[in-house]
Amino acid sequence: MKVLLTGGRGMLGRTLTREWRDFEVIPTDLPEADITDPAGFDAVIKKHRPDAVVHCAAMTAVDKCETSAEIAYRLNAFGTANVAAACHRNGVRLVAISTDYVFDGFSDLAYNEFDRADGGATVYGKSKFAGEEAVRRHAPNHVIARISWLYGAGGPSFVHTMRKLADGSRPELKVIADQVGNPTCALAVAHELHEILLRPQLVGTFHMTCEGEASWYEFACEIFAQMEIKQKVTPCRTDEYPLPAPRPANSRLDKMMLRLAGLPPMPHWKDALREFIALEWPHN
């Protein structure tokens, strides 16, 4: 199978390129593939003639999206619409990566794929939801994969940041404890997306976060415990660290569609973290 990636130099794109050894993977990024150039991206599809496109390219800097809204919509909505339309015109299956930020984050329960999404309260979430809607409208043969709290080889990620901050120079780290989500390893996403690509009959929206849940504080504590790093961590509240973009209090995603489709479950986040640390820092 020939798979073309957009955003191929990003953290998830790099992981997919490395892990999918049984596929012919074509990682693309700027300047060779500009998703905001409709004719240009159509030419990329015609040149490579892939069986599927996995669309990872996006503006994911949540706070920068708030201050550069037009750029966010250009990449996350307009760019995604171009990718979707090109895939449909050329008979190519599309797998588009999305985010938990399409939900408002106020629910007390984990969001499943049938819960109402509207983009939430951030420009990032609204622009990504607009991209989802463009995929549904322009590329019927699609899968939308929502992920959150992602970390992977080389970073940047929360795991890498915590390890860097725990360099012995800080007697205490304050980490937010009132936001809850599913810490998710890019390796686990790669394995689940691989299963999706092997099943061309599947369409629709799938949540692909690791099982189990944690706050950022609990995530940090587990990182240090698994790395055997002695670092004092103190829980704090979101309002102690105001940011341009509000963070959802609840980022938990339920994987109902994986269960309905009979796909393998995602691993528990603590197990995935353990595997990742062993690979990323083998001599830790």
C-alpha cells in the first residue's frame, strides 16, 4: 500500500514514517506539498498516486492560533478542504487527524464519537472542526482520527518538557491538576491507524487516545516515577497560569467506534508510556 503523509516532518508524521515499514510511505511537508495551494496539492496527488493520504499537517500551537486566527483557518480549515477535495477527485482514501479540542470540555463524561462537537471555545478547536466538516463534505471515503495529549519520538511534548525541567535545578514543579485527559503515545496511534488502513471499508470518526485517564499533574508524577527521577511535583489550578487560549477541563475521549468496528483497543497510557521511555531513553 502506498500512503502519502502531509505534515510528514512533524512528530506524528515522523513516527508513522518509521513504523509503517510494510507500507510505501511518502512523507511530504513544505515546500514540496503546500496544502493551501489547491492546484499544487492536486498535482502532488497525481504525481504519487497513493492509495491513501494521512493528513497530519496542521497549525497545532493552541495559543498562537488565538493571536493568528486567519493563519489557523488557512491551514486547519482551508488547507484540509483542499486535501479532501483532491483526494475525492483522484479516488484516494483520506485519513485526517483531528483533536479533542473540537469539544467544549465541560462534560463530566468522556466524549464519544457521537457526542455533539462544535469547535469548543478556541480558534484551534473551531478551525480543526471546520476542517472535519470539510472532510465530511468533500471526501466521503474518509476516516477522521481524533487524538489528544500526544507525545512521540523527538518531541516536542509534555514528556520531553518534564524530563528537561527535572534537571535538578528546580526544587519544585507546579503542574496543573484540574485538567483531565488521556495521555497518548504516537506509537499507539501509528499502530491503530495501521489497522484502519488495512480495512478500506471503514469510514467515519474514530477516537484514538490511550485507555485510562490522568491530570497533567498525575501524568508528570508517572513520568518521573517511570524514569526514576526524584522531583517534587505540586498540583496547581488552571487559573494560576492564564494563557491566551482556554484549555478544556475534560479532554477524555471514549473509543466507542473502535469497539463497534471490532478494532484492537488502544493500550493503557501507563503501559504505552513505559514502552516509549524504554525506546526514547534506553539508557535512562
